[in-house]
Amino acid sequence: MKAYLQSLLSLKARIRIGSGLLITLQAVLLLSLAGMLFGVTAYFSMRRAIFGSEVRVPRIVEMETESARHVLEPLDLRLAEVAARHDDLVPAGQILSQEPPPDSKFKRGRKVKVYVSLGPEKHVVPDLKGMSIPRASVLLRQDKLRMGQVAYAYTETNDENLVMAQDPPAGASIEESGPVDFLVSLGKPRRAWVMPDLSGHSLEQTRSFLGRHGFRVGNVRSVSDSGLAPGRVQRQYPLAGYPVHRDDLISLVVAGAEEGTP
């Protein structure tokens, strides 16, 4: 009977040991499975973080900044204006360059950096009124501008060869090498008279008449066989009826002996 009890106790002990070992094995197995699951999850999460969030950057160069934002937003990209500079070819407000470049891969949520055009550089037109043409030309070159068309007109109030008006006006902003047009004074207008007919009058009478009215006799040439008495005016230049101004020289052809220029 004693031997039977001892064998029964030994069996129970073995059962307890076996159950503990089974539980331990089950725990180890569960921990192994959990570790594998964590590793797989971590692997795919890392892969998704590295590759799954990348997008291809579109080309936004030469777009308006607002249009570029609309293109980037669906890709979860943001626009960042780094700086602006002048450019002779790209209009103001359009994008000059971008970083990263088009078609490169970029993570979502990142900023696409851009440089924006200010358009061609502008220069302020100086005030040139009252200046001579050479002086005005020098000032324009200093301001990286150039002379445009030059027109002339008589005026009662401006001295001769001085700038009366300009276009664009002083203070306006124009592009580099832009032209500035001038209106230049010819001084007071010259009064004109109608040339009278001097033919048939004596040279002495003609000189006296022209001198009293502020005109000067220029070359006097004598011709024979004119049909007129010697010393009479046969032809004149300017011709009768043409406009003539003071200080204009009036040439005469008279009958008779040749007479030199006074």
C-alpha cells in the first residue's frame, strides 16, 4: 500500500512538471509570434515611410505662384518663395526656378522652394526739361536709358536747342534701355514776309527798299541784252511771292555792267 501511494505521488509530480513545461512552451511560442508580427509591421511601416509617401514633383516653372500652389496641393506639397529677382524674359509674378527640379521624387508635406520673377528691371526717367541735347543724352546713359525720337518746334518762351518736353515724363518707370522722346526748341519763330516783285526797279532803289525792311542784298550779277535800261533788276532770288525771312540773302540779276557783291 505504501508503495502504491509513493508511485501515485510520483505520477502527480510528473504531471505537474509536464504542465509547467507546456505552459512555458506556449508562452515562448506566443512571444515569438508577437515578435515576428512586430518585425513585419515595423518593416512595412518603415518601407511605407521611406517609399510610400514620395511623389513626383511637377514642373511649375513659368507658372503664376497661385497656379503653382493649386498644382502642388493635391500632392501634399507646399510652395515656399525663397527670393525674387529681376528677369528680362520671364514676366513679373511667374516662377523662375524650382528646387527640387521637375520629375524628381520628393516626400509629401515638404516645401518646394521657388524663385519668383520681378520682371525686367525698371529705371526712373530723369527730368530733362531745359537741358541741351548733349547734356540730356549723358544723363540718360547714366540711368541706362537712351534717346528716342527728337522733334523740333518754334516757341516764344524757350531758348533755342533746349528740351521743352519729354515722353515718358520725369518720374515714370521704364525698362532698361527704354527710349525717351524729346521736343526741342528752335527758339522764337522766324517771321516770314512775302517776297515782292523787284523787277524793273533800279538797283539803288532796290537796295534802299530791302534795307529799310531789314533784308540784305547778296550776290548781284549783271547780264547784257536784257532789254532793260542798265542798272535795272531783271531777276531775283527768292522769286516774287515766295516767303522770305530777315537775314535771308536776296540775290539779284541786273541789266548793264557787272557789279560786285557789296
